[in-house]
Amino acid sequence: MKLAIGLVLLLLPGTLLVQTPAPPDPSPDYPEGYRNWVHVKSALVSPAHRNFANQGGFQHIYANPQAMIGYRTRAFPEGSMIAFDWLEMTDVNGAFLEGARRQVDVMVKDSQRYAKTGGWGFQRFVKDSKTERAAAPAPQACFTCHDNLKKDGLVLSSYRQ
């Protein structure tokens, strides 16, 4: 019996040192049906913009019902989701038309899951893919920009009522 207790006492410190690292915060999923949410606003980045090659085109922002509460009150409740749809632009004889999708950026408010990034989870999806997640920017990089602006619950856009 003393031998068993001794072995446990010898092995216990080693098992305490070998801990499984905490899994990273799960990133937000693709926002199915986001184009049926409320359309918050749009922007157009034209060829005159210095970053047109990477960011040019139409940018549409959509909000789920919880996020619309936040847009109206500037206090975004848990479960708020915002989708930022980036589309290429084509110029057909002076008429700007939507082209292929560049990416879909997603913000999800979940203060427990995303405590390290101000209560918001960030994710970018590549082109039309619902599963391919962009390697960059990392969620922390998204948060850094949103946090620096400290605008209305870390949401940079506003809703015109």
C-alpha cells in the first residue's frame, strides 16, 4: 500500500506538468442565409482607390435581428451576427455591375467564446466557399483594428434609419 501511494506521489507532479493546451476559440461559422437579413449599407470602391486591386468593388453589410437591435441602440446583444459581403466590380460602359465574390467577413457576438477579442468572433471566408476560411487576417488582427476605433461596441458600420 505504501508503495502504491509512493508511486502516485512520484507520478502526480509529472502529470500536472503535462497538460493538454486549451483548444483555440472556435471561429464563427459561415452565416447561412445572410443575404436575407437586413441590408445595413453598401459602399463602392472604384478603380480610383489605391487598394482597388485587392478591395475594389461592392461591399454590402447585412445584420441578423439581434445585430439590428445593436445598430439601433449601439449595444450589441449576444448572438448578433454581421456579414460583410465583398464583390468584385465590372464597368460596362459606365455602369458598375457586381462581379465575382471576393470574400465574406463575419462578426459574431459571444462574450464567453470570444472574450479575448472583445466578445466578438471574426472570420473571413474565401470567395463563394462556405467552408474555406482565409488564413489572414487572423481574428486577433481584426480585433486590433476594431478595438483601436472603439466605436459603438466594436462595430465600425452604422445603420441609416
